[in-house]
Amino acid sequence: MSARPAQPRADRAASAASGAPADASADRRPWGGMWGWPLVLGISTAIGLVSSLFSDGGFGDWLGWLTLGAPVAACLWWGWLRR
């Protein structure tokens, strides 16, 4: 009692030949593959902003410089230098 009948083999071969995936889940990437680095850069930026806001010299300033400079360096590398 399935809601959808099984697809005949000829239709599967035709859909594979046309470039459409036979299985919708076969084309998906893992969640971290798409959102992993943007999350890392976002968390790094948040840590850098908080560190720079509440520090008064010393380690907090260095942490702010490093964590705020990493996303800028990544954007320069991927957006400008890799042409």
C-alpha cells in the first residue's frame, strides 16, 4: 500500500541519461560540506568582536586581530587572489 508505484527500469535509465538523478538523496552533500566554513568564519568573527570590545590590551587585542583578520584573509584568498 505505497502512495506511489515503483518506477519502471526504463524510466530510471532515461532519467539517468538525461542527467537527472534517479534518487534525490544521491545529489545531496553533507550539511557540514556546505555550511561548515561559513559557520567557522561567523563564529570566529563573533569571538573577535567580543574580544576586541571587552579587552584592554594584551591577549584580547591579539585574539581580536587574529579572529577578525581570518575572514578578511579568506575572502581575499577565495575572492580576489584565486582568479
